Amino acid sequence: TQEPTNAQTKPATVSRKNIEITDQNELKFNLFAPFANQVFIAGWDIMSYYGKTKSGQKPFRGIPMQKTENGYWSINLGKPPAEPLQYFYWIDSVRTVDPENAQILSTANQPLSVADLVCLDSANIFCPKAVPRGMVVNVFYYSNQLNKLRPLSIYLPPDYFTATKAYPVLYLLHGAGEIATSWVNAGKANIVADNLLASGKMLPTIIVMPLGHPIGEGDVLPSAGSSINRQPWFEKELTDEIIPWIEKNFRTKNNKADRALAGLSMGGAQSIYTACRNPGLFNYVYILSAGDQHFEVNQAAFLANARQTGSPFKKLFLGVGNLDKVGKNETNPGVYDNMLSMHNLLTRYNIVHDLKILPDTDHTWYAWRNFLANDVLPTLWK
């Protein structure tokens, strides 16, 4: 970034919104960077929605912005979705969040700014409404496996503190690079649950959202992601540490019929592994945007038993976007094809399950919020 010299005069600052909805209902971003030579707006969700990048292809740096008057850089992206858009800026070679946007999404990697547009459609399931509100509590447990304090984000339904009954539990897992609060802050899980409960489309449920990486609170995520996202350690963490801690400290129904497991991407892979190796633990299993390329080999015992005795799950759901090619390389066709292979394999073994494919959808929160609101929470305990 070019710094001002004695011969330069800083342009007068003109007040304008950093995020605008124009009179034509189009989305416009403005960034004050008078001495920048080049500015891009970036972020996987925003670039995917506007068709600027696709999974399985060469990474795209961002969408170039145009320099306008008074030191501003601007871009009009057209009509926006009623969704939260995660984004950041490249100012020359420097990555930064939006300095005028206080809404920041924390991750296990670098933070993101959020343009929260969910209430552009007041009927949107992701838009908060005047309904009874549940509570999200962020707590810590001590992991004996990892010898660390570990965070949990927990949604408690609106009547939890006024009732005496026990509740069923959904264990909801995030994806790679995310954290325990991601399903709330990016996925709107608490807002969706509140709205579904108020409309009678969901039964009261405790939602437990753990940290899916083997790190402690405040630890830095190692760069060697492939070596730390393996499923065995998480299976042990969930079954030996998290579930017993939850069932000791909250009013829960402690049986298979009242436990569910769902996860996206990395969390979906962890769900496949954990559910198949512990068929007596969960009755409802939801795999979102994840597929085991070697499922028949890795879960041979599960498949053999299910072929003889039937599926151990009351519900097994697979959901994916048809553009999802995450993980694609010379030997791996990517998530979409791997999930179709799992679907075909489950069908061949006569294991009852549901498959939902979202059209024109990639590996994004657009898919996962949609699945949560339409296919996960409304089908629990039914």
C-alpha cells in the first residue's frame, strides 16, 4: 500500500455506508483506501454465490473493486441473497477484515467480516422474530484425552430453565477451519431452532456444538490440516469426554433414541466414522457435504452387520450441493461424487437412507443452513 508523502494531500473523507442496499435493491460494498493501488473483495461464500469461483478449481483471489471519488473503492454485486455473506478485503497484498464493520466471524484461521442480510426477507427462517428465545451458553470441559480445556457451544430451548423435563440432544459438528461457535455465528442454528420451535415444526432439543479440531481454547490451528483432522481422536473425544460430560451436567435423555449426530464437511466425515463405529449410540445421523471415498473398506463391519440386521439408525440423511468438488485431485473425485458413491453403496446394502442434492450449490454455508432448517431439525425425534 502506498503511503502519503509530503507532496500528497489525503482526500477529504466522504461519509458513506460500507455496505449499501441501493434503490434498485442491489448490494454495494464501499471501502475507504485512498492510497491503495488494487483492492479485491473476497471470501468463499460471496465468491461462490456470485459464480466467481467453484470448489475443485484453481483458487480465485477475489472480485476486483473499482476506485471511485474521494479515495473509495466500490463494487455493485447486484441483487443479494437474504443470507449472511462472509467476506474480507485484499488491499494490495494485505488481507484485512472490513474496518467499518463490527460484525466479525471468528474461525480457527483468519477472521471474516459478515454482511448479515438475512432480514431482507422478513419471512426468512434465519431472520430473528418475536418468538420465545432459547439460550446459547459457551462453556468449557476438561479433555483427559488432550489434557486441555475445550469449548462447547450449547443451545438450550426456551423452556429449559422453567421446566424440569429432560431433553433429547443433537451433537452438531462444524467443518475444517471453524470453531465451536461456528454453527451459531455462521449457521444461525439458534435462530433457526427458535423459529422452528415457535411454529411447531421442531421438538425441543438441546444442541451441543463442540470444537472439532484437537486444540484447546486459544490454540493456533496447525497448518498441516490433513494430519490433525483424522476421525479416530474425535470419536474418542465425543464418546468418552463430551457426551458423558453433557449428560452429567444437563437434563438430557440418555439413550440412543434421543441422541442425534450431524456434521458438515470435516464434521460430516467425523459423523460417518463415529456413527458407523458406534451404532448403538445415535438414532439419527445427518451427513452434510462429506463422503468417504473408501467407505466400503473403512466401514466394512458396519455394512456387513447392517446388511444382516438392517440399518441401526431410525434416520440416515445425506445432503450435498451438486457443484461440490472439495477434495478433488488426481485420485479423488471430490465430495459430490464421493457422496453419490456412498449413496449407491448404502442402496446396494439395503440400508435405508435419504439423499438430497441441492441444485447450483457448492461447499458453502448456503447448503448447510438450508439442510439444518429443512432436513435436520424438523425431522428429529419423529
